[in-house]
Amino acid sequence: MKQFVSVIVPTYNRFELFLKCIESLANQDYGKNDYEVICIHDGLECGYDEVKIENIAKQIRYFKFEKISHGGVALVRNYAISLSKGQLVLMIDDDCIAKNNWISSYVKYMNNQEKVVGAGGTVLSTPPKAFVQKYITFKNLLRKPVRDSNGNIVSLITANSCFRKNILNKVGGFRKEFSHYGGEDLDLSFRCRKFDKLEYCKNAIVYHNHRASLKDLVRQHISYGRGTYLACKLNNIDFRLLKFYNPTFWNLFLYLGYVFKRIFTVSLPEFKEKNLKLSLYIPYIFLDMIRKLSFIVGANIEYRKNKLEIT
């Protein structure tokens, strides 16, 4: 008998993308009796066409779709984990499409790596349409688990990751502090690493529908900045390991210098290596700067918030 696996999918008001996600989960090459899919909508009034959901769900032997009051993605994932019965818990976002060997790739990898407490897969892009999506695809953002300045994996991305259920129980799942902005995966990864290592399972592939507008990109990275600062603070992690400064007012200026320096040391060499069209150099440099500055703005927002709470 194969190892039983739980797949959890939080969703919120993205019905068409959600349908594509669960359709990809219904078409896995893993045994139909050997995995469950638990989908939780983060709101009691979701407006989803449940008939369409049921039509796809019929292809999945163990399928659950529930709605809970709006509590944020961290609490939603915790609820799904509490319902899960698998020894392995796989996580995917509702705007992702899993390759048909996604589950089997994780199971094979984790069975061969007994000391690994969690693994992250490869996040590729769905065919980009909007300009910002083309930029994200070019940059390969979110493609692999996050590594620190020493090259060690410090964060698995919840859009595509796998954890051992017993480890999730030991660390208590996601923290409620991260319910309404990013960083919950970084914080969880920090705590899971205390039990053993995190690794990269390159064959576990999902295709991600990236943010399409500049406004969404800015919001996303402000959220990342807030969550990264909070995760580092709660886990007593040196910010420099994640390549950013403790977000004080003075360090904000140091970070601006760092961003400007990276234009010449990272961005331009990357553009040349990947044969980017010359007409895109300035727009992509602009997006590089906006993305990084949005991150540090978010970190400063959370730093100021915590400072006010302490005083």
C-alpha cells in the first residue's frame, strides 16, 4: 500500500483559478485511494459554483471543500492540517497548477530522504500575458526555495511544498500573527529546521499564475517585507542572513545604496546573460527597484508597528 498523502488548498475569491488547481490535483498519477485533497475557502460567503467543484471532485477519492469565517491564510492552513490524515502534508496555492507527477515526486523524494523534515519544489510560470507577469517569469521569482547568504535553504514556499505531518504537529503549525500577510512560510520553515533539514525536490513542479499588475506586485512585496521582518524577530534570526538590514531609519538609506549597487552587479549582468531586449532594460530595472523597495518599506512598517507596541 502506498503512503497516504494530504494536499491542502486554501482559497479566497479566485474561483476560475481554483478550478484549474483542483482539476490538476484530480489528474495526478498517484493512486486515487492514496491521497486526499482538503480545500478551505477563507470566507463563509464565497460565491463559488459548487456544482462545478463537485464535478471535478468526483475524480478525487477523498475530497473535502469547506468554508470558514475569514481568518487569513495561516489559520486556514492550520484548520486544513487539523483535518488531514496523511503522513505527508503537501501545500499548493489556489492560483497554481500541479504537474501530474507532483504528488508522486514528493513521496518518492521524502521516502528516500528520511532526515528531511520538509521539501520545496519548482515553481514555474503559467504563460505570462501582462507585462508584470513577463517580468516575474524572466526573473524566475519564487522558482526555488529561499536560501540564506550561506546557501542553506531557510524557507519553503507554501505555493509548492511538502512537510512531514508529525513535524507540523510538533511546531504547532502556522502562527496566527501571519494570518493577513506573507512570511508564514518563512516562520514555519525556521521552526521546522530545528528538527532537521529542508531540501529542494526539483521534480515536484507547479505552474503559478503570477501577479498581473504593478499595484499587486507592490502589495505582495510589502507583505513579504512585513512577514520577513516579523519571522526574523520571532525566531531571533539575524536579518543579514536574508540579505537585508534591521529596518531602522538609518539602515533604510543603506538599503537604498544596496539596491542601487545591485543594478550594476546583478541586474545588468543578468539581463545580458539572458539576452533581454535592450528596450526592456529600463522597465525591468525600474521593476527590480520597485520590488526591492516595496519589500523594505514593508519591513519598516512592521518594525515601526512592533516598536510602537513595545513602547
